[in-house]
Amino acid sequence: MKILEQLYEGKAKQIYKTENSDYVVIKYKDDATAFNGKKKAILKGKGTINNKITNHFMKILQKNNIPTHLVKEISDTEILAKNVKIVPLEVIVRNVVAGSFSKRYGVKEGLSLRQPCLEFCLKNDSLGDPFINSSQILALNLAEKEDIEIIKTYSLKINSILKEYLTKLNIKLIDFKLEFGKTKEGTVILADEISPDTCRFWDINTNEKLDKDRFRQDMANQMYGYEEIYKRIIEN
């Protein structure tokens, strides 16, 4: 399928128009950012790893009746995806206390939560992606009530599927961010990515961090987490 002009460029991906308006090409970049783009670097090979890991997860979810935007992988850093209108929300699912959740509530990092915690943020970098609840989402006409319920259901199901899968690979799923989009027919589907950029992964036995926190926190060998997750998931 012929790739046309670039439609959008984000922190970690570029999106290109194709000759068929139902599909776009998404290209993963090696750019690493944190703290709303204030910290930046290039991590060589990150784009390929995130693409491969995301596609692997998407295929698992598709087999479990979670609709996704993935059509097919077309190169090490590119996929053909369904063209969707992104719902302007970030969905965060937490299983273990970490990051901002720990600071916000004064709870020690590493504590397992009694049940999965689901949070919504408004997808808006200029505002710092503020928290938003279902009532506010409806009041601001950001999504329909039915869409919110579908997103909640899918998010918690994705959590259950991935937790079970990752546990077998000695990976603890701490928390992760999801984004959803709507097709031109109005169907809500999973979009964006599921990778060490958008998830916190810890080793089950050592609690070693295997994700973008290594970059955020200036840890040694910042690509190690990406490479280790790739090894366990793709090369396993």
C-alpha cells in the first residue's frame, strides 16, 4: 500500500496517510522522552523493540477478543494500522504502587494494590495530562457513556490477560497506559502501543526495573530494560 504524506508526529511515533483512507502507517522512533518532553535522548534500537513487543501483545489480545488497530507489521519499525479517531483520554491501569501514584498518596512503592486501579487522564500535553473522571468526560463531551464503559471493560480485561501471560515470563506488570480510538463505523478499539515506554515491568524475583523508568531515573544501561523484555517476550 502506497504511503503518502505524514499526518502526525508524536514523541515516539510518526503516522502517515496511505492511499486507502481506512488505513495509516505508524512508524516507531528511537526518540526517548520523559517529564512531558523536558528530558530527551535517542536510544538506538528502541523503535524496533517497541514495535515488535507491541505487535506481539496486540496479537495476543486479538486472540482474546480485544479489537485493536493492528493490521500487519510491514517493517522492523512500521505497521499498517486501522485509521481511527483517538479518544482524547489516557487510561492508566495500576496493579502495584509506583511512580506518581506513590508520591500522590504517600504510599510506599512496591505495595501490591488490593485490586487493579483504573485512572483516566485528559490527553493534553500542554495541560500536563490532568486527571479526569467519568462525569467530567461526559460533561466535556469527550466520549459517550457507552464508550467509557467499553474502555473500562477492555482495559481491565487487557490487564488480566497480560498479567497472566507476563507472570509466566517472570515479569511483574506494575502499571501501564492505554489509548483507544474509534473507527469510522464508531467501534471502539485499542490503539497506540503497549511497550516498555508505556508500561512498568519489573522482574518478579528481584524487582529490577525493565522499562522507561531506567531512562527517567538516569539509571545505568538505559536500553537494558527494553532489550531484556524483548528477549523474554519475543525470543522466548
